[in-house]
Amino acid sequence: MRLETRVLSTFLNAVAEGREDDFAAAAPPIIRPDAATIHRLTATPPKKLARAWQRLFGSAGPGNPVYRWVLSPHVTALAVAACNFVSLCRQPENSTSLNDYLDHLLEAIAPATDQENWLTYDLIIEPCARMQRRHPGDNETTGRLLTSLFELSPLSELKNLDLHLPPPLQSLVSEYLVMPPGRFGSRESDRHDDRGQWWVRSEKIFGDPELGRVLRQGWLQLPEQSNAAVGIGIFLEEMRLRGEKEFRRPILEYYEACDYLARKQQETDGQDPYPEITIIRQLLSSRNRTLNHKGNARFLRYRALLEIIASEQGIPGDFRHLSREFCLGLLPLARLATIIGGRRQGLMTTEDEIEFSDHPN
């Protein structure tokens, strides 16, 4: 059995089972198939490799349109890149020798352009994001490669805003925060020259019921920290500004899910259902500028929800799992936060009016 077939099959089976860390820990050989080999593995995959592909896409679940996937040389090449990336997370000493190969390989892969490709690419790239969170290390190569992988897959890029803030969002940070919150792992790229097109693709993803659900599920699994909050917060508020009627439902579905999961957790551990609100309040109340800035960054995640409440002059009543307790817990934070950017509204609570605008109604 050829080395490429053996390693790639093992990798795909490990990803299907969520065991990519075990695959990397076994120190698999680095693979460097040339273009001819990639085309051969695509056109006539050996039985073991074909079964591994079937298992991977079967793991996506029957409700995911990815089951209609069709193998292409671009998908095979992407799997080779992801396989090597996962290996490098545990074998960083091999990164120097792989740089040129992976750079050329990624340049040859066409970016995903439609729903099925977005889902297919994301299924292959997601284990790379999980590995980066487990083994962040100080490997400049893996960070750069992960950014290149995200740029091939708009859905993956949006799902992993804690690891990489796309330039179209990065450029807006200073418009929403008084001081940009550190580094977001973003870099300029030729693929992002057309920022308007990036937003068109993002609207298509967020407004699509299936893709939007996958995106929101990914966000719910991100760590509660400033980078993720800034990315999600700016994105949701920009979607609201682009079409509050069109995107109101997917925006509020995200907040409804946040609220529902928090209350389910309370049923399990009996603790405060909204510890994030408490943390943000403490950070915003701090006289330490660094802590205060972190509070503003984390508060930004909820900006779109508060703007909708302000616009509608009340808590949305058409989402059964979006509670008044959650919404009313967020409202007082607006008095502590430094709110800039966007189109601000006059936000009301049950007790008094909160100035949420330079020009309140």
C-alpha cells in the first residue's frame, strides 16, 4: 500500500471519529503527493481510501447536505494539506521542510464557492482548528497555514473567529472599540482584495438556514474570550445594519441558543446561569484600562441583540427560549460600556432610559 493512501486513510478515519489528536500523537509520516498522484487518488481511490472518505462524510450526519459531496482533486489536495497540518501541530520540527510544498499545494486549491463545497471544505478544515486550540504553541508555520486554509473556506473562516479575524472584520475593529484588542491572528491576503464580495458571501452563508445553523453551532462552541466576542459581535451588528428584517431571525436565533444553553447548564450545576454577564460587568466597572477594554470587547458580542431591543422598544417575544432574565441582565451593561460605531439607538429598560446613542430619541 502506498504511503499516501495509508496515511490519508488513517487521517480521514481519525477525523470521522474526532480523534485527530491521536492521529498526530502517533507521529505519522509527512506526505507530499505530487499533482499526478492527487489526481490518481481522486479518480481511482484505493478501496481503503474510498471507505475512509465514505466514513468521513457519513459522520457529517443525514441532515447535512454534505452527503451529496463529489470527490475532486481540490478536495483531495485539501485533505492532504489538513493531514500535514495536524501532523505539524505535534511535530513542529518538520515545518521548515514542508513550507514550500504546502504553499504551492494551497495555492493550487480553488476556494469553495457554493453550499456543498463550503460544507465539504469545512468538514476537512475543522479538525485543524480544533488542533490549533489544543496545541497553540509558538509555531508560526501552523498559524500561517491555518489562515490560508480558512481563506479557502468562507464557512470555516466565519466559524473560527477566535483563531482568525478576516481582514473585512479586522478593518472595523477600531470603529467599534476605542482601542483594538491586541492581535487577532489576521493578515492581509490577496484573496480578500474584494471586501465587498466577502460580505456578499457572508450574507449568503448567514441567511441560508442550513449554513446559518452550522455557523451558529460553531460559535456556541468557541471559548468565552475577547477575540471571539469581537468577531461575532461586529459580524452580527454588520448583518443587522445590512438588513434587520432579513437577518433578524438568524441573529436572534444565535442569542436564543446562548440563553437556552446557559439555563440548561444551570439545571446541571445549579450555578449562576449567566456568568459571562457577571464577568463583563466586573471588567467594565474596573478602573484598570486593560480590564475595562476587555469588558468592552466581550460586551460587543451582545451589541446586535441590544440594538434590536432598542429598535423594537421591547424584548422580542417571538423566540420562546430568549428569556427576559437574559435580556434584562444585559441592559445595564450598556451604561458601563463605551459604545461606538454602527447606528446606535435609544435603549430602554423597565426602570429608566439608557443612553445608547449619540442622539437618543
